Amino acid sequence: MSLLPIFLELEGRSGLLIGAGAVALDKIGSLLKTGVRLRVVAPEAREEIRAFAAEGKLEWLQREFAPADLDGVFIAIAATDTPEVNAAVYQAAVERGVLCNSVDDIPHCDFFFGSVASRGPLQIAISTGGESPAVAQRLRREIDAQLPQDLGSWLAQLGELRREVLNLHPAGEERKALLHTLAQRQLCESASCPTRLLARAPLKPASGSEGKVFLVGAGPGDPDLLTLRALRVIQSANVILHDDLVPRAILDLAPQAEIANVGKRCGTKSITQEEIHALMIEHARAGRTVARLKSGDPLIFGRAAEEMAALREAGVVFEVVPGITAAFAAAAAVPFSLTDRHAASNVIFSTGHHAQSHNDAPLPAKEDATRVVYMPGRDLKLLAEEWLAEGLPVDLPCVLVSRAGREDQQVRCTTLAALGSEAPLPAPSVLLVGWAVREGAARMLAESNASIES
């Protein structure tokens, strides 16, 4: 079943409810908040429903349902305890083109009631398509607990300010960017409120408008591992220029943005670095907010130095938003401390192309570190041979982590002696090497063996 989440305007429209028991009473509570003109048809009614009728909040017809009751109705709800009556209501509604919900009867429903968390004009509705209202209610409680109590009043004030902006400023990228900015700021009643002053200030013409580029760390791939700052930038950006390793789950957080893949993987380059620079500069000069989305942290092996230099030279304003680098997610996957004080006092970050240590480094320094190799490549034999030639011990623990922090994460433990014969794991992957890895790797192997034996 494919459902379209929508919010219906029911103010002043006609609604029909068949039934006046406990289930019907639960629906009445939601319906009366909408301003719908509600008519209830049932031979008997609960005292609460009788009271609503006496107060003029709804009309109660004390009789059995007749198909003609649906004439001129906008929506209908069948909420009796008799399945045959509910089915008859639904069939009559279909014949008249009336949207109908038959409570707890999925095949006889054109729409479903969501479980709603609300703060003033804000409504967050959750639906399971009728499969488990209990799950929807549990999620609603969890979301409701996280919403600020004053969110509704702030949103109402923001709505008034938005309408003022729409009347004051012409449509265009500048006005759109302003509205996104206002949605992230606090509001006060004062006439000198900085947010209100910003909303009323003249917009720069398109030719002179200035955009901004954010170099954003997308983390290891799990949206839950994004920083709050990164999430806000992604959701408010006009343009997303992302690396190939940034997953769809993160890109889906920016449904309104123009999204372009500018990644380069496995030697295949669909776009040059200079073309990426040109895209960032072009969009920024057009007044757009650009999120240059990079896997992990933007300042680690992400060509950020080149991009920052290009932006400075072009006079484009930019900001770096740090992210969780893959090394930290990979270490957490084992888990072990990169700087275990008993085994490592250094961490060495490198890539598969530049992973060698200086050959003149003394042996203790070579072993007194955790080596983190990003993108170690598909052939680990050369890397292993180089380290063995440096004098690193054959039993030095090694851990390969693929897609760290994601649901399809894979972890493989080995030693330096066996590293060269290891098959590659799916990209992106990270290689962790050092004595600090030993306990975590041994624990993982023991758990894996125990699982196999059981």
C-alpha cells in the first residue's frame, strides 16, 4: 500500500460519523478540533456524545444508518461494533465518491488517522497504514517528549513574520534564503528584535547577492552520526554537491535542494577538481547556499585545502562544518581506544597511497602508534610488505572496517603477516593497525567463534 501523507482542511466542511460508542468518541476528539460540521448517526450514544450534541458541537441523529446520510458529505467514518454495518457504510461512500475510514478495517479505508504530536500550528502525524496504531502511538510519545513546549508559540510568530516577508520582498532565491535563515533564529516581541530587523531589511539584488559555501562533514554514513550543525546546513541548503560515498539516507534530508554527485571513486573521474571549484563559486555568486558534502570529516583526505584556496581566491565566503571521521567510527565498531595508554601514544592518519612511515624512524616509535589508513585499496599485499620491511612485527594486530557505523558494517580481524592475503571489503573501508587494537580484535574473534560454535 502506498499512502500520500496530506493534511486536510476540514473547517466548515461536512463530516459523518456512524456509531456513538467508545471508538467513535475517540475519533470525535480529533474531529472537533478541525472545525468540521460533524453529524453522528447511531441508535444509542454515550453520555459524552450526548453532551456534545446538547452543547451544539455536533448533531446526533438517533437512528440507524441510511445510505442517503452520505449525500453531500466530505468525509465519513464508520465506527460501529458491527462489521457488516461498517462495510455497508464504506460501500455506500465509494458509490458516492466520499472518502471513508472504517475503523480497524484496513481494506475498507480510504484514509487513516495518524497519531499526532502537536505544538500549536505544528502537527507531526505518524501512520502505520493501519498495521499497528500502538507503534504509531509509541513513536508519537517519543517525539512529543523531545519537542519544546514553546515551539507552538514560536512557530505562530514565525508564521506572521513569514507572511510579512512574502508581502515585503519579491519572490526569488534571496527571499527563499531569508526564510530558511529566519527558521533557524529566535524571535522576540521587541521591535528591535534582530530577527525581525533582518526580515525587514532590504534584500540585495540578484546581481549583487552573496551566497555561502559550507564544507560539511557527512560522517561515516549513518544520519544519526551527523552533527546538529551539519543537519541544519543540509536541510537549509539550496545546492548539495556531494562525494560519491555520501549515502542516500543523508541526501534525503535535503528534499528541496538541487543535488549533484561530484564524487570520484576507484580512479573513475566524472568531474575534475577544477570543475567542482567552478560549481561552488558559480552557485555562491548566484546567491545560493551551497553544502559541499564530504564523507567523514571535510579536513581529512577530502581535498578541502584545494577547495578552500579556490574559494578564497574567488572571494566567496565559506565555513567548515566538522564531521565524525571514519577512523573514530571504525574504532567504535571494534571497539578499542585509538590512544590506549598501555599501547599507543600516537595516531597516524594516512591513505593507501601514502601509508609508509619514514624508514629512518626508530622501531619503538613505529610500534608506539595506532595507524589509521583511509582507502587502503584492494591489494593489501604491498602495504603489508612495506611495513614488514620496516621491521614491524608479524603479529601486529590489524582490523579492516567496511562502512563503519552503518547497518551493513563489516569488521575483519587479522595480523600484519596475514594482511596481504586478505580479500578487500566493500568501500569505504578503513584499516586500523597497532597494539591498541589487540584486545578489541581478540574480543571480536572470541565472540565470533562462540557464535559459530553455538
